[in-house]
Amino acid sequence: MTSLWTREELEQATGGRFMQAGLSHEPPVHSISGVSIDTRSLQPGDLFIALMGDNSDGHAHIRAALDMGAAAVLAHDAPGTPDPRILLVPDTMNGLRALAQAARARFTGRMVAVTGSVGKTTTKDMLRLCLSTCGPTHAAEASYNNHWGVPLTLARLPRDAAFCISEIGMNHPGEILPLATLVRPHCAIITTIGSAHLGHMGSLDAIAREKASLLLALPTGAIAIVPDDAHGMDLIKQAAGRSHATVWSCGLKADSSARITDLSTGPDGSDFTLRLASGQAPETVTVHLAAPGTHLVRNAASALAACAALGADLAPAAAALAAFRPGRGRGALSTLCGGTITLLDESYNASSASVRAALDVLRHIPAQRRIAILGDMRELGDFSTSEHGALAEPAAMSADLVFCCGPHMKTLFEALPPARQGAWTQTASTLAPLARAALRAGDAVLVKGSLGSRMRDIIAELEAMPAHAPSSEGAV
């Protein structure tokens, strides 16, 4: 297998130097097969980077990493006996960024950057399926989209990759452009512009401006894929103009550059036609998604539009999407209690737009009753009350019974009709047994909330239910 990094490349990229154990010792590091920042997932042959976090310091795990087979360690402090596998640098975070810059500089393929308030990871996963039909494709693992996740994705970029997909997120103003400048994409996707992080950003215009800053890193003539109903389209086009890039609109509107037509949706998935009016010649492809939700259709359309922007063959890319399945916590469908209860797992995160989308999926799942279990949406600041309260109507329309946890979700719960109120508690852990006790055979249940709401506690409680659910007779 081709090495990811050699000893010489590590030293040259970071400006660091490997420790010497003595004149009689030949340094053992010759090549690196991977990059890790966590000993729990470290593989033999990896470079372990000892990052310092708010609550942890990777330097405390250097010995464990070496004992587990790490080929090298990037550190800025190595107390104890010198080890020739330790590469000393002034700062490990800067060392990781330097590796990312070196990896991007040697990359000869095509780079795509994905940002948006909702749907970044799903669109990235779809795009990875599509582009893999055209060549080796590297993408961020999970939601590696922040100040360490983006450079880690680049540092892991294989030498022979034809495509790379980088997910770029933000919580505060000014976070996207530095990451985009590191990534230097050939194509950009904005999935959505919504109210996520509204408390930090202050307005939807501010969010649109921040998302649009991704386009400032595009080269002249590049293409950005943007929803045709995006808030702040003028701001997006201004950013595109500054970088001399082109904006392709994507969605259901008749004048969209990438237009979704012939849409058919159901509980088992969606079928649609994508008509691309932009590019050298118009193209049309048919798409089948084995996962329900119009929001997933939009994600798939954006992924295919990016493929077209990169010159990829659309027919195999569209066919590859039939294999897409939502990830755990991101819309995965499964069953509980011997198949008698359907679980829609949206527990990873939540915003107003994604909660509405998940409720719409729940509404179309065949069931005797539909149950929504909702946790707080975080980072909304002064907008928390209004954003949560506005979800009461779609929740009542989609669910027969609604359970809520968290101080902000109390607003939604109290706005529901009494017949729709299941229970409200302060935390997910206290709500879990109440929701579990209410479930009956024939139910479909949605679990959704921001990561900090710990909705995984509820998923764990539900997955621990016995094989046979209580009868639906006499259910609330």
C-alpha cells in the first residue's frame, strides 16, 4: 500500500524534527499509513497527533499510542525517555494545519467543499457515492467540519485520490473563509441557509453572508451549487462575483439551473428527474432514492449538480444514489420490538428546518400512531422561544403524540393541543422511560434534537425494549 506520508515529508511539512534516542539508534519511522487524533480509533502505522483540547490533552496518551503501534507521534512536548518516533513541533494544531496544507498542495484531483445550515454530511455522503463511480474519492469522516476536522480530512487525503470532499461548518462569524482557504475547492455546495446558530449570528442575512464566504475561495470560472429558494441569494451572487465564479441554482423552480421534475415521494423513498440546463450541453438523469424525504431529494440534486460541474459522468453517478442510506442519527430507519415499531433516528442534531423535514417524513410513514420525541434546538439565543414555538403546528399535524425535553422545547409542548401532549421533562434521560412506556405495536416514532440535548439517551432506551411491544389496544 502506498504510504500516506514519509518521514522526510512529515519533517518538511511541519518544520519539526524527530527525536534521537542515541547515535546507535537508527530512526524507525519510514512511512505513515494513516493519521489519528484519538487512541480509541488509532490503527498500527498511524501518525498520532497529540492535540490539546478544552478538556483533554493528547500528550497524556503518547505512550499508549506508541504501544498500540503508532508509527510516529506529532507532539510539542515529550517528557521522559527520548523516542525516535516522536516528531517535535512548536504547536501540534499548527502542525496538523501544516500537514493539511502540504496534502492540498500535492493533490492533483478535484476538490469539492460543502457547507450549509442543514444537510452537509448527508450531501457529502451522497456526493462520495456519486464521484466514486468516476475515480478514487476521499471525504471527511462523520461531521469533521470544524477547525480541526477540516485539516484532519486533508491530512488523510490519499496520494492517488481523484476527488476530495470537504465538509465545512461554522458556529460563529468568520469561521468558514479560513477553512475554505485551506481547502481551496474547485466547486462549492451550499445545502441550505436556515436558522441554525441564529443565536450566535444574529440574523438570517448574517448566516447567508457567512455561508457565501465559501465562494470567495473558489478559483475564477468555478461553479457553486445553491438552493433555488436560498435566503440571501443576492449576498451569494455578490460573493460569486468577487471570485468570478458562477452560481447554479438547484431545486424545484422552473428556471433552476439544476431542476427537479417528475418528483414522486413515498414512505419507501423518492423518484425524480434532474434536468441540468447549465454547462456545455443540457443533461437529464433519472434518480431513485431508497430513503424518504423531499429534503433528501434536494441533497441528491445538489450532489449530482456538483458532479456535472466537475465534468463527471452523470448516468453512473445518478445510479449510485440508489445505494444511499441515511446514517445513524441522520434519518436512519429501523424497527423495534421484533419489527412492530418503526424508528426514525434523527438524534444527531436539530434546527428548525431539519425538524420540519423530519416531521414531514414521519407524517408519511405508515403507522397506527405517529410519535414525535423532540429535544431542544441549541444555539438560538434570543430566538429560542419563537423558533421552538413555531414548530408546534407542524408537530401537531405530523404526530398523534408529542414528547419533549429541554427548557426550550417546553414552549412547543405547551403550544400543542392537549390531545397531542405526551409528556415534557427537563432532560432526555428523564423523558426516555416515559416515552418508552407509551409506545405500542404499530407505532412509528421520531427522535430528534440537538447533539447537546442527548437524544441518544432516548434512542438507547428504545433500542433496549423487549422483542414484543405492548398491544396497540387501549393506547393513548
